[in-house]
Amino acid sequence: MTRRVVGLLGGMGPEATILLQQRLLATVTARDDADHLPLLIDMNPQVPSRIAHLIEGTGPDPAPVLAGMARRLETAGATALAMPCNTAHHYAPRIAAAVSVPFLNMVERAVDRAAEHAPRASRIGILASPAVRLAGVFDAALERAGLTALWPGDGDRMLGAIRAIKAEGATPQSHQVLADAAQELADAGATLLFVACSEFSLLAPALSAEVPVIDTIDVLADAIHDHTLTQSS
């Protein structure tokens, strides 16, 4: 029997990719190295900026680079692909079209999990980059589930915090931005919250919210765990 192996399209950003590995480690009860789950990782911090392409309209399209990464991972033996970047899921259809192995879509799986806990017509607060909103990354999945999105009012403040985390790590100021946004969305009627930016996932363990919180990175770690532990002959 051969254990399946997931290929990660990483580097967006590098710390978020490492965070996913840490969350994946936490899904395994291990007594030795061999108990842990194999991964193939294309750590490519030079993927063109999603912010520049989707918000500023000044940068090149990241999709060809992402598709090339997907093909390399498939050639290397990946039996499925995953990507710990919510914004880059805007390009998920083009990634999936480049390969013959499944793409473990973090956005769709997060919405599926929300639908298990929230009744139809619930409002889901999304803690994310404004690029996620502008690109409609969650729109189709939420519509299929009968859910609607709530967004923080100050997208520029959210984007500034994301950029600060990339440059400086988890500062008290970025924690405050996330906490304020979570409170704003709960006050506006959110049934639950998505932590839907992998930079914010770095802060999520310290986030105290009045409603349940689903971290999309945790959802993806669970999906990788489930895929990898399905044995193939």
C-alpha cells in the first residue's frame, strides 16, 4: 500500500505555509517520525502579487505561475494539491484545469463546514484581505450554501494589518485590528466568523470572539489529513 501525498502551492506567504505544516502536525497522534504525513512543497515567494493583480491592477497575472507549480507537484508525485492562501483561490479553476489530480479547495471546504453549524440565510463574517471580497472568492460557495457574507467596514485597515504581519510578524497592533474587526462583525449579526487570510491565521489562536470562529487553514489541514490517510494500492 502506498500513502497518498499532497502537494502544497506555497510561499504566499512563507510563514503561512509553515503554519499549515504546523497545523497539519497537530492533526496526527505520532510516536515516531514515520507516523507523520508526507508533503511535497513548492515554496515560491516569487508568485506575482495577488494584491497588485486584483486590487491595484498593476501586476502580472499569478495564474500561469500557479498552474506551473501545480504541474510540477503532480509530476513529482502529488496525488492532490492544496494552497494555504485564500486570495489565491481566485485562481483555483485555472490551477485545477492544469492538472489531473484533485485540488483540495480551502474556500469550498470552509463554507461546507460553516453550513454544518449555521442555518441557511446566516450571515458569515469574513476576516480577510479586501482582495478576497473584490475578487468574489467566497461568493459562489456561500450562495450554494444559502449563506451571505459580512465584511469589515475598513478594508484598508485590514490590508494594512496583513502587510504589517508579512513584514513584522504578529504585532500588538495587528492583533487589535483583527479583534476590532471580529467585534464589528459580531455586532453586525454574524453567526460565525471565517479567519480567511493566512496571515490572520497566525493571530487566530489569540482571537477571542463572541461567535464561533472557523480558521480556513485548520479546514485545509483536516482535508490534507483525510486525503493522505486514505490508502491507495
